[in-house]
Amino acid sequence: MTQSTEIINEIIKSRRSTKPRFFNGNKIDNSVVWQILENANWAPTHGLTQPWRFKVFTDSGLEKLANFQANLYKQLTTEEKFKPEKFERMKTNVLQSSHVIIICMQRQKSEKILRDEEIEAVACSVQNMALTAQAYGICSFWGSGGVTYTQELKEFLGLSEKDLCLGYLYLGYSDNPATQSRRSPIQEKVEWFD
Ligand SMILES: Cc1cc2nc3c(=O)[nH]c(=O)nc-3n(C[C@H](O)[C@H](O)[C@H](O)COP(=O)(O)O)c2cc1C
């Protein structure tokens, strides 16, 4: 037991968000990506709705996604606000990744479970993926900028009206993974009642 507690503490604490621009272009085996997805599927879920849905982009799928989102950014941005470097980054972030998993929430037909709880369940599934990636020496980054919350992306992904896109999980290897982050002490965020 000691060994597994040490392992989980280490994996949780060492997981970092490494931006895709630090990825080295090496490919993750699809079998490992499936293991990451399998672990996502074991997240807790109220009413067992399992609302997580994932759209996995790799190989030529990455090119489609890169072009789609860069062009969409251009289309949705006024001339004064348009930044060519952002347009380029919207492509390179995707193209430098081995796989991009787009994180979606499928709304339950009956809508019995609160929408916030469905989003919470999806977030749990994403953390399972980030921790699994960490255990495999794979870098991950949850990004929710750019075109994440647009109707056009929802349509591109084939989502229904009440479903949501919650961001992209970029996966890749890096020669220079992020190691630093910071947190204020947990003691400042906890109240005990005893
Ligand atoms: C829901 C969610 C959305 C995020 N979106 C972004 C984002 O759009 N851009 C960004 O730079 N980081 C984003 N992040 C990652 C955070 O920046 C990162 O977790 C934070 O800086 C702490 O770094 P660490 O994960 O290495 O500890 C997001 C994280 C979460 C949980």
C-alpha cells in the first residue's frame, strides 16, 4: 500500500501543464491514448450518466482541426483585433501535438442531472486523463481559449444544441516539460468542523 500511495502522490504533484509549443513532435502510440481514454471513463458521475464525450484528432485529423480553427478565428475576428501570430499559433498548437482530445459534455436527454454536475463529471474525467498521461511520461495541456466556446466549433464536432465543448486536451512528448507551478497552502482553503 505504501508504494501505491507514494506513486499517486508523486503523479498528482508532478503533473504539469506543458504548452504544445514545447512538444517535440514525437507520436504517442494510439494504444496508450486508448488507455488514457479508458481511465477517463472511470471518473465519477452522478446518475451514471457518463456525460464525457471525446473527439480525438491525430495525423491528418490534426491538419483538419488546425486549419478549421485558424480560419474560424480569422472569420470571427475584426481586422483591428486580428493577430497574425495568433492565427499561426492556432495552427501550430495543434500540429505540434501528437493527439488533441476535444473535451465535450453530452447533455442527458431528460436533463434530470444538473448541468453543472455533468460538467464536473467531465472535469473529473479530464483529470484522470492528465494523471494517466503524467504516469506515461506524456505532457498534457487543457486549453480553453481561441474558438472553444463557439457555435461553429460545436457544429464542426457534431455536438447537439445542449452539449458543450469544454476545451482541448493537447497531448505530446517534450524534451523540456514544464516542472514549475505554484499553489498557496491547502490550509488556507480548508475549514475543519470537529
Ligand atoms: C478548465 C481549464 C481550462 C484551462 N484553459 C487554459 C487556457 O485557455 N490557457 C492556458 O494558458 N491555460 C489553461 N489552463 C491550464 C492552466 O493554465 C494551468 O493548469 C495552470 O496554469 C496551473 O499549471 P499546472 O497545471 O502546471 O499546475 C486551463 C486549465 C483548466 C482546468
